[in-house]
Amino acid sequence: MKIFLSAVLFSVALSYISCEDIATDEGVLVLKNNNFEKAITDNEFILVEFYAPWCGHCKALAPEYVKAAKALADKESAIKLGKVDATEESELAEKYGVRGYPTIKFFRKGAAVDYNGGRQADDIVNWLLKKTGPPAKDLKTVEEAKELIENNNVVIVGFFKDASVAKAKAFLDVAAQIDDHQFGITSENALYEEYGLDHDSILLFKKFDEGKVEYEGEDTIDQIKSFIVSNSLPLVVEFNHETAQKIFGGEIKSHLILFLNKEEEHFQKVSDAARSVAKPFREQILFVTIDASEEDHQRILEFFGMKKEEVPAARIIKLEEDMAKYKPETNDLTAESIKKFVGDFLDGKLKQHLLSQDIPEDWDKEPVKTLVAHNFDKVAFDTEKDVLVEFYAPWCGHCKQLVPIYDKVGEHFKDNSDVVIAKMDATANELEHTKISSFPTLKLYAKESNKIIEYNGPRTFEGLVKFVESGGKDGASIEEPVEEETEDDDTPRKDEL
């Protein structure tokens, strides 16, 4: 009897433990392997961040995540935010395919989808509200509209007497696609009067630049979406952690980047000049300022092959075309020169600006020759020699591992007048005819024909020697999987730049 009673009491105790509320940290549920299923089962909507305590991006996200949890609690929303230390809860990390930090998943009734919104509190809240509610809030009163507009940096409101017309349908379709901003829709006369409308329209309200702008385009999803995307960022966006994802992850892929020192007099002068000419270009090119004096931004200067002494300076980058860069004729950044630079770029009048280091005085002294963009063509396209080139990145671990092997290959061929073994830092030197996306990349420039043959064999001394001696025949086909490091492995991602 005592044993039975003890078992019953133990069972009751366990039930109390299992029903306890999950611990929270500043309003965020602390999830572990033993309470995760309960969390995603008991809560219809829950956003979960898988993080690593040492991750810089996770640390930056943490205060915004807490703000988002508080904002949702203040709205008495049923949506919850949770977090998992993926370094401790490795089973959960493996189950949900966590390969980088932070990884954020949204669970609806236990089913997971990837979170693809911003990393500021407002972005997180807006994304969640859009995912769990109607695409546009039905506004019945002026007070409701004012509250929505006041509580958000950007709000888009559709004014339609008949929600079945083409523009209204397109508006709602766009509202369902864009998660970063809040949308409203109304047919109330009082709201038409409040905002000075005597016709159906779409108004975008924002807490910067003009404050309010009206859509005047066609009744198409693409045009309405383009209008919203181009008008929901300031005419000139200051690059920082908060805006990075919106800049580099946005729909506008051509950017004018102004490198300025924020504490110096030129910052405001150049920013104002850019703002004065930006409006006609806003749907084609994004104007961005970067504080070049910040230590965290030095890698961006390096990416553009620039030094601090060159600031203030401007560059245009075209993200969708191998990060093509363009440089203005002058560093005198006035409204007139900025307008001309952007106009010439859009008219296709500019030639791509290619990075190149200076030719080292001793570039050909070692068995492995050092190439830069300025001497590449002369060496690589010498029709009397087979030229093997390694395109490397200084930070690339695989490239570092290859160094002793590649040096040995150079030694092997150093007395062969028909062969050149060379290397080039592809992060500091760019070629118009060759684009490198992973490191190391090895290419043979065959003599006589100048045919370019990429090496896909094992990265061994024997493999590379056979490749050269066979004129590129042995090793050109893929013999075994070769793990490569892309530019995004260790260099800044677009949302980090």
C-alpha cells in the first residue's frame, strides 16, 4: 500500500512539474529539448531563435528580440517568442537544420517555416502580425488610422470604395507579400476627408522625408510593390546594423555608396547634396551613406579597395552582376557631380572599376609568381607558355592549406621555360574576363590556344603536376567532391556589410 501511494504521489508530482510554465528571460521563452514540443504545441504561433552565446549577430539581435516580445505582450497578442541555445540543445539544432546563427523559425500549430524578416523589433512584430492576421487592417475610424500610422515608421493605406476593383485586389496581394510594413484599407468617407482624397488611392505614410506620398501608377502588383519598396526607405539611408538587411537584402540592387566620416563637416554637406538629387532615381538606385571612421566598417572599405585617406568618396555597386563596382571621375561630391555619376551609370556610360594592387617589384622572383590585375593578361595569355593560376583569398582556410603543396608545384616547374605557376589575390584584384566566386579556384591558361581550363581534381602535388603536364586534360573533369569556400564564408555577408 505504501509503495502504491508513493508511486501515485510521484506521478502527481511529475504532472505538476510537466505542467509548470516554461521559464522566461525578459519575456522570451527559454526553450530546451524537454520543453520544446510543449511550447510549439501549447502556442498556436511562436517565433524561435536558435542562437550561440558567442555569436556577434545573436548578441546584436538579443535586445531587439526582447523589445519585440514586450511589444507583443503590450498588444495582448497570443504570439510568443522563444529562444534555444543551439550549442547546448544540439538535438533540436540538428532536427531543425540549424547551420548558422542566428537561425529563426516561425511555428504555426507546430509546423515550422523560415523567418525572413528584419532584425529590428518593429520588423519582427510587423512580420509576425502579417503572418498571423489579415494582410491589411480594416480601418473604420480616423482614430484607428491615426493610431496605426503613429505606431509604425511606415504604413500603407488603401482607400477603396469597392474592394473588388483591380487596384484594390492588387493592393491586397502586395500587402500579403510584404511582411516588413503594416497595411490598412478603408472605404470610410471620414478617412477620405481626413487625408484630402476625393478618389480611390493608395497613400504611404512615413516618419521621414516627405511624410506622405501618393501612388499614381497602374493597377498592377509589380508597380504597386515597386512604389512601396522604393518609398519605404529614406532618400538617403545611413548604413548601420539596423538598416543593413534592408539595404543589401532589398529589391533595389544598384546602390550609390557615399563613404563619409560622420564627425567631419563634409558628412552633412554631402548627405544633403545627395538627398537633393535622389528622388528621381529612387526606384532605380539606393543612396547609402557609410561612416568610414567606424572600425566595424573598415572591411567594407577594403572590399572596395579603398583607404581611409580617400574619404569622402563615392562608389556604385551592382549587386546582381558579380558585385560590379563603378567609380566617379571626381571625388568632389556636389549635387551636380552626384547626379551626373548616377545618371551616367543608369545610361550605361560608365566602365566597370576593377580593383588592382600595385605590381610588386619582386613579383617573378619566386617559383610561384605573384599576379595582380595590372600584369595578369600579359603573363596568363602568353601563348608560348602554359600558365597555372591559383585565385585565392587571404582569409580562406582551404587556400592556406594549399600553400605548401602549391609552392612545391612551383619548385617542380621553376626550371621549365614552358610553364608558369602563379597566384593572385582575387579579393584585391578583379578581371573583366574572369569572375571568381569560390576559393581556391585553379585555372590553366593553355599555351598557343589561350584556352582556359579549370582544375577540378584533388588538391595534391601529384594531381596538379599531372594537370599541367597533360595540358589540362588530367584533372579538368570532376574526380571527387571538392569543398570550396565562397566569398560569403568568412567575408561579410550582404546583411553584414
